[in-house]
Amino acid sequence: MKWNDNPKSRVRHEGPSPRPRTRLGGAVAALATLAVALPAAAHPGHPDGGFTAGLLHPLTGLDHLFALLAVGLWSRQQRHGAVLPPAFLVMMALGAACAHAGLVLPALEASIAATVLVLGMLVACAPGLQRRLPPQVAVVVVGGCAFLHGLAHGRELAGMASGAGFLVASALVMLAGALPGERVHRMAGAAIGAAGLYLLAGVV
């Protein structure tokens, strides 16, 4: 936004929009990924170990899948949002390590469902929320949610190979969540929030 140098005739000129319209058309890919996982139960049995088992793991749990998509969506709306997916992966890995070390939290399933509700509502309330929510708070919220997901899923993964596959698949799902255009964001966030509320009602 620029002002004329002449103080007597200051005319306000609107500059280009700080957020150019996205040209990515990946909404179909994200919806297709979601459709594949819809028939799956919360967490059916997985083969023991192996990269492929870890790679498929995020696609077989609606709670984790919805959370990943929400983080991807929010990363496109939040200031400095590019740090959110890596923060999620790091904290999820830390949670998985703590799970293997024996850490157990009460009401973990309800907490996981609550993270889906929270992340979905944050996406639905953006971009207006990003003007009031500091990026550091966004990282803390995403990191806390990721830690809970790591605790829940860590014990279901056997070995480094399955853990690596799990992280790779989670990163790809978040990338798919970041692809849809702005018009999809709020509707998708509201849908994810509603799914979180449904999941929470089922475990409380």
C-alpha cells in the first residue's frame, strides 16, 4: 500500500493482494483420499512391522486422517503456516517415542477426538482467526495435538521401518490437505469439526 509523496494530495493506492489466488487444483485428490478411508473402522489390525504397514496406517483411522487434513488446510491459512506440518511430524514422533517408553494418558481416545474437533474449528474460523492468533500459539496447538496422536499410534507401529512409513504417509496427507483452494477451506474445516464432534460423542 503506497501513499503519494505530496502531503497535500495523499491518495491511497491499493496494492496487490498479499495472498494471491492459489492455482492448485488438488481438492479432488484430497477428497479421493478421504473417500478411500471412509469405510475403514477406527483402527483395524495392521500387519506387524514394515514400511508398507506404516504407510497404510494413517489411511485406516478416521481420527488421524481428519487431523492430518486439518493441519494441511490450516497451514495454507495461518501466518508462517509452512512450519505447522513439520511441527506436527516432530511432535508426533516424540509422542510415539514416549508411548514406547511406557507413557499412558487417561481418556486418550477422547483427547484424540477432541483434537479433530479443535483443528477442524480452527480451519473453519480462518482466515479471520489468523489475524488474532500468533504463529507461536498455532505451533503449540498443532504440536500438542500431534503429541497425543503419537501416543495413540506409537504402540501400533512395530520397528523403525513402520514408523518411517507412518511419517511419510502423514506428511503426504497433510500435503493433500494443503492443496484445495480457499473456497474449500471453511467448508472442509466445518466438516472435519463436525466429524470430531461425532467421534467425541462416541467415546465419551
